[in-house]
Amino acid sequence: MPEQTVLIVDGNPAERERLELTLLRMGLDTLTAPSIADAVTQAARYPPFLCLTELTLPDGDGLALLQQMHQQQPPVPVAFISGSATVNSAVAAMKAGALDVIPKPLELARLRELLQTVLHPKPSKARKSAVSATSDTHQSSIIGNAPIMQQLQVTIRKLARGQVPVYIHGESGSGKERVAHAIHQQGARANAPFIPVNCGAIPENLMESEFFGHKKGSFTGAVTDKQGLFQAAHKGTLFLDEVADLPLIMQVKLLRAIQEGAVKPVGGLEEIPVNVRILSATHKALEDEVLAGRFRQDLYYRLNVIKLDVPPLRERQDDILLLADVFLQRIAERWQTASIVLSPAARAALLTYTFPGNVRELENILERACTLCDDDLIEVKDLRLQAMRFDQPATVTVQPIPPVEEQPQAIEGDLLPDDVWNPEDEDAERDLVLRALDYTRWNRTRAARILGMTFRQLGYRIQKYGLDESEEGL
């Protein structure tokens, strides 16, 4: 048998014949089998490069066939084309090592992408090695030798082989976008666009235009046609960061776009087909958002086909110094200066810190320390780790915040909302303000809330200490 042979396993003769004709038109040879037993026999005699099977077979579960195909020499990749797949069965199949779970009626474009992934794996291997290199400065690099990170990278490689939506959950600053980019880079869509979008940063009145585009003259200010994010990500990946921040009306429109595989620009009359893989992320618990009525359950099930947890930095303590060395090397290269190193005491101090802001906080700490240190040597004092500890109880007396008109409302998830604002001196005050801004990614309303001051008071201190100038560099 030729090398490019696909084994088709389905208890329905009509379905087998339909898929066989489709593959023959694509120039591939086929074997067919109605059951697990026949499929194993066929694969042993004529090893295929891919097995396409139903989840439900006359003599057993398709997952049992998947296990037997993986035991073949060489192992045979398996993908499911099923009319009976549920969210739970699809998740179970992907966790067991399936390449993809494609629903019936079959989408030819998705089948072609699957075949491309299996037939041409060499570019993906090259990209995989680039992603794992600690010296790689690309956004998608995943750095870490801790066991929990090694397991994460194995999972990323599995998820990259398929096309199902993945929901990435993790604390702020833990690297969710890097994980999403790694999934994109190691998959069949690597040469197509990766479009990240922070759902919480788009004004609500512009969301539909940003996601789906608009036509010239559709509203005031629409002087030209504009391509939306879905169109920009066509044949690639759309990464929806902080997806829990989408308003409910936009969730409805997003759900329809995902279900239909098409978008209608604002002011347009016809829908435009789009082919995108959806990856999403948030630091919130989507399950709780659904229960609270802030997130649609149907959209939740569309996005959360597979959930991937990204560990916080405190759970991968073995990687702290590895990450620190990589960041210092990047800073030295970016600044075109001599290598900056951590003193033994500074390295020990980093290992005792809990990093509530995770990897992003570590990077910001080191960037600031590189600015403050002497003789290219970072000491403990340059790290300023004790200036603000969001993860520990306050040791000062708690007092109510006075009801000032500009006082922002409490934001769920903020830490220490009632801490007293009582720095020892101006240097301590400046550092507290800067760390709060770092921690909130310059969300001034939230930073003011954390610090226990009004928005106006925070603005005064930002101006007083000239912190606006440092915002762009953080």
C-alpha cells in the first residue's frame, strides 16, 4: 500500500463510502473497516499514516481503538469524525491523545487542515524546538524546568495538534498569552496570523466594529471600510484575553460568529466566512461568572471545550532564578550594556518572595532593579521586595476610606482594599505607588483602590513623582 494511506473506521457503510470518496478526490489512498477488530487487522497489515474513526463503533468505544492505534509500530495518529460527540466525549478524546474531534456533517476545510498537520510535521518540530529554547525572545516562548511546567509544555504540544477551542485559566501575569501563542506556533496554523485582543480594553460601543469590522458610512467617523479582528485572524488564531469582561450583548454576537463561522460587518448586508481557531483566557473563574449570570452558559461551553490551567509563579519556585537570568540577559541585550547579575543575597531574596503579580511582576522588579543598581550588580535593596506585599495581611490599623466623590467603587478580586495609606517617607510612598501601578498594569482606578486612596489622590502622586514618564517603559 502507498505511504499516504488513511484508515477509515465507521460502522455505517454509507458514511465510510462518503469519507472514502472525499479522501480519494484529495489524492489519498484509503483502507476501510467497520469495527475495532477489523481496523486493528488492517493497520497491522498495511500501516496507515492516519486513522479517521467514529467515536461509537459496533464492537466498542472509539477510545479503545485509539489506544490500540497508538500501540502500533510506528504509532498511528487518530482523529474522530463523529455525529454523536458531546463536549465531555470530545474532551476525553483529546486528553487520550486524539488529534482532533470533527463533528458531522464534515467540514472539508477542517479535514484539510488536519491532513496538512499530519503529512507535514517537520516545520512544527522546528518551531517546537524554537519555543522551548530559553534564549528565544519571541512572545510565545515558555520558559521553565519545574515538573509542572514540563507537563504544561507536553499538554501544549497535544493541544497544538487539534483545532478545538481552548480556555486558558490563570492568575494575572502568569503567562496566559504566551501559552496561547505557543499553541498557535506549534500547530498547523503557525504560518497564519495570531491575533490577540484584550476584551476588557475595548470600549463597549466599539466592540462590534472591532470584532467584525464595519463599512464606510455605517456610523459617524466610519470614513473607510475596516477589517475586524475575526477577518484579520482568518486561517489563523484569535486569542480572546480576559474574555469574562465581554458585556452580555457582545457575548451573544460572539457566540453566533463562532457557531456560524461567519461575521457581518457593521453596516454590511452579507456575512463574510471566516476560519479561525478560538483560544480564550481570563484570570476569573468562568464557572462562577456563569452562575452569577455575567457570562452566557452556551458561550462558556463553546469556549471551554478543553481547559488549560497555567500555574502561578509561586507553584514553580524552581523556575524563579532561571527566569530571572533570562530576563537579565534580555535587558542587557535591549539596553546594549554589560551583563547585570544578581548577588547571592538577592537571589536568595527572590526565592522567598511570593510574587502576587507572577512572571510579569518578576520582570518588572528586575527592570527597575537594573536601573537602580550599582556596578551592574543587583543587591537586595535594589529589588525593593518588601515595599508592598499584596499577599500578606496589613500590619497597620484599618480605617474606613472617607466618602470622597471621586472614590472608585470596589473591584472584585482587589487585595487589601482597606489598608491605611501610611508610608514612612517620600521614597517609600513613590515605591508603593509604582508597585501598585505595576501590579494593576497601570489601571489607575484599581491601583487607587488597592492603595486605599482616591483616584484624584493617586493622580496627584503620579504627577508629583513624575511616574507618567516611566509608564511606557514598564
